[in-house]
Amino acid sequence: MKQLTLLLLVVLFTISGCKKDDEPTPDYTSTFVGTWKATAVVQDGQTVSLIGDPEFALYLKFKATGVNKVSAILKTVIVTDTLDSESAELNITKSGDTFNLIEVGTTSSPQNGYLRYTSSNGELKFGSIENGKTSEFTFKK
């Protein structure tokens, strides 16, 4: 009888000691959903003057596809023609006030660069290295 009582106590403490995880995973997708327009471009340390040209625009559009997951389309527009667009499926992670957007299935952003949003200044930065040239694009909603 003592062994049965002891066994029941162990089972009771085991069951009551387990705590259900009541805190859901925060979803950051609403921070990004919408259209962002490039406000600055820096290539190899030099500011590119195309930003502000009424005939040129660079947009990044986000659409929610799941919890902490968005699809992104990067569009280049000259006058009213869309020259090219690239798309990617991105996972969102957060560290402090910085969000990183990483391409699904990889460990990097599109074009092996970075896509980072800092909530303190509201700027989304996309950086890449292509053909040996570094570029950083700054976007705002």
C-alpha cells in the first residue's frame, strides 16, 4: 500500500509540476505588411542620386503568409514601367529592437545580403554585394 501511495504522489507531483506554455509566439508580420519606398541608396560608400528622381522608384512590398512569415516583392519602376521584380519568402526573427528577415530555406536574405528593420528609427535596410560592389538601400513606409 505504501508503494502505491508513493507512486500516486510521484505521478501527482509530475502532472501538477508541468506548466502549460500560456504565452503564444509573438507575430511581427503586421510591422512589415504594406509598401515600402526606397529613400536612400548607397553604393560602395557613395550616395546614389536616383532616389528623389520623379521618374525612378524602388519599392519593397510585403504580404503576410503566416506567423512571422512574409512574401516580399522588390520592384524597380522607371516612369510607369516596372523594369524588374524579385520575390522571396521570408521568415522574421527579432533581437532587441532589430528584426531580421531571412529567406525561407536559407540562412540569409535575398541575394545573400541582409534585410533588417530597426524599430527605433523605422528604417528597413537591405544590403547586398553584387559583382564586388556593396549596396545598401534604405526603405520607409
